[in-house]
Amino acid sequence: MLIRRLSEWPLGPSFAALALLGYSALVVWGAPEGPRTLQGVLIDKECSPKAETRMVADPSPHLEGGMLWAYTHTRKCLLMPACQRSGYGVFAYDITKFLAFDAAGNQKALALIGSTQKQDDMRVEVTGEVKGDTIKLTSLKLLP
């Protein structure tokens, strides 16, 4: 609604784009390195770009992607061959960013996906060492 109102203002689209750019900068610099425990949604690298929040100009300026898209990601997609090959990660709530798992983390994720009966709502809690855009997992658990 706010984005729609901004688009009606003469400088609205420019202002909305600037606000999104500032938010993106916070997200990029918002993942401090070191040991962390994060909650988010288990997602594969193949699909992770769809979860990144982005501004779309046509037909009217609006945001797409983000946590709501990540939350709708399913077990069926996680088990698709291309998604399995790409590896897994977490789209973390507090930093709204995708962090890829290390090789051992990918194995833990695949075991978790294989052992659950849940078909969606793949919310997880991860603990590990964050380095850049990756996390070396020490634990991974599915949230109820």
C-alpha cells in the first residue's frame, strides 16, 4: 500500500528505489561473521534467488520475493535433482539473507528432509560459523 502511494507521488518511484537500496545495504552488511544461531526457512541454492526481495517496476512499482516466497518453498522442490545438486542453505529471518551450507551441512539438510513427513513449512534453526555468505553447520533442526 505504501509503495503504491509512493508511486503516485512524482518522486515516489525514485524514493522507493532509494529506500530499497538502503535496505539492501543493511542486509549485505547485516550478517556478522562468527558463531551464530539463526532461524529461517530451509531452501536450496537453485531457488534462493527467488527469495531475495527485489523491486519490480512494471506494471506498477512493487516488491517481490522475500520471506513469504521462501516460506512457501516445499519438500518436493527440495528433493528435485537440480535442487539437491545445487546444495542447501537457510533464508534467515533476522538478516533476510540466504546463507549456503557447507558440504557437511548439505548432508545434514538432505538427511533432515528425508526423515520428515512435513511437505511444507520447512522452518529450521541452524547453528554454525558464518563466513561471508556461507555457514558451517554444527546443528540443524526442524522447527514445529
